[in-house]
Amino acid sequence: MKTATKDYYALLGVIPDATTAEIKKAYRGLARKHHPDRNPGDPHAAARFRDITEACDVLTDPARRAAYDRDYQPAPGSTIIPPAADSYAISLVLRVLETIWLNIRARHPEIPAVVIIIASGTDGRQRRWGHYEPHTWVTGAQARPEIMISGEGLARGARSVLGTLLHEAAHALAAARHIKDTSRQGRYHNKHYKTLAEELGITVEFDTTIGWSATTVPDPTAAAYAAQLAALDEAMTLWRLDEPAATSTPRRSSNLLAATCPCGRRIRAAASTLAEAPITCGDCDGKFEPET
């Protein structure tokens, strides 16, 4: 239980917005520093070690942390400053996305743990709302897939972003079951993908170019993820502008045209060359004109 004299965030030296991973990392460093075995002559080491262990136990348990945060007030003189409303905006979105992924995995345990990133979806020829890439990240001796959520796609609203997560989760489920769900370098989604997508609660429509890909979240699925959608809607306060379209230089014509000058000399030159500027004959100073 939280007491009036204990500020768990200050004890661990983390902000109230810290992730569970950040809290555990801070605890490990402090535990090594303040462990009684490392401080044999310090009579207060054991008490400090108990306090930071208690802080870690509470803040890494979602239910206990939520109860603690409801009444949390920074301790007087604490150097930990609560973040402003618009601070850590992308971190907050990522945290909510990771929480939604945990909820998806709770409903479908075959789906693996992944690393979620937010990146550009308009930096290529085709717009992307997300992607699934296997074996992209490494933690210890384990490889994890990558799920990319398009920063531009955050403008579409929470329900559409949930659809993207579930869309990529269907790819992750296919990989876990060793099912080939796409072809054409992953662009065409086949009927196996459609079956998996529907198992996860999303609706996909058929397109002759990309197959069963266009995704919507039906009402029953939105209701099942209502709490996660509300958290995502609150967190999505920004989105990424589209990448500027690349401008291509017009290709020069390589077709050679016959051209003559008044003295009768004849040359062949590219049409673009003849159009740029007159070509002067070195013999009569006349201008070569394309033959008609």
C-alpha cells in the first residue's frame, strides 16, 4: 500500500509516465547499488532495498499501479516532474498500441510478441498503413517480428488503426501456423489470409490487384476492444504528414530525326536536341531544320 511518505516514482528515479520496461531497468540498477550484501557497513541499506523492491512490485503490476496512480501526488521536494499533456505523445501512442497487441495475443495465444514501430507509410510508390516483417528484431537469443504502423495512418482514427493492427496480426498468425497467406512479394492476400483475418474479427474486401486486403473493423469487434479503442482515441493527438511526391525529370527523346541546312548538308539529331536550340551549319552558317 502507498503511504504518505513513499513516492514510488521518486524512489526509482522515473517519471510517472515511465513504461514497465523503464521501471524494471531502473530497479535493476538501484537493486545492485543498494543490496545489503554490497553495503555491509550501511545500516540503512536493507530499508532502501525494501523500499525500491516494493516500488517495483507495485509499479510493474498493472492493477496495483492503476490503484496507486489514482491517488498519486509527488512527494514534497521530488525532482520527478509529471509530464505535460502533450509530452511524450508518440511514446504514449506506442504504449497503447503495445497494450492492444497484448490484448490481441490474450485472445489469440498463437500470435507472437512483436516490436511495434511508427514510421512513414508514404515513402514509396504505394501508400501503406502498416506492415509485418518476420525476424527483424533480436532480444537475447530470440528474434521478434516487426509491426509498423504508418504515422500518416494515425489521421484515419482509432478504429482504422485497430484494423491495421489486426490486419498485421493475421499475418503474424499465418507465420505462426506456417501458412502461406500472400504472394507477389507480399502484396497479394489470398483466401488463407481472408480466413485468418475473419478469425481475428476483421472484414476484408477483395481487390483484383492486392486480393483480400482492404480491412474494416465490424461493430462486434469494435465492442470487444472498446476500452482499447477509447485509450487509443485519447492518445492519438498527432499524425505524420505525407512524404512529398518525388518529381521526375522528363526523359529526353532518343529518336533521331533528319535535319538539313540551306546549303544541303544533312544530319541526324534527337528531337529534343533540335527543339532546345538551333544547330548552326559550320559551312554556310545556316540553321538545320527538321525534315518534314
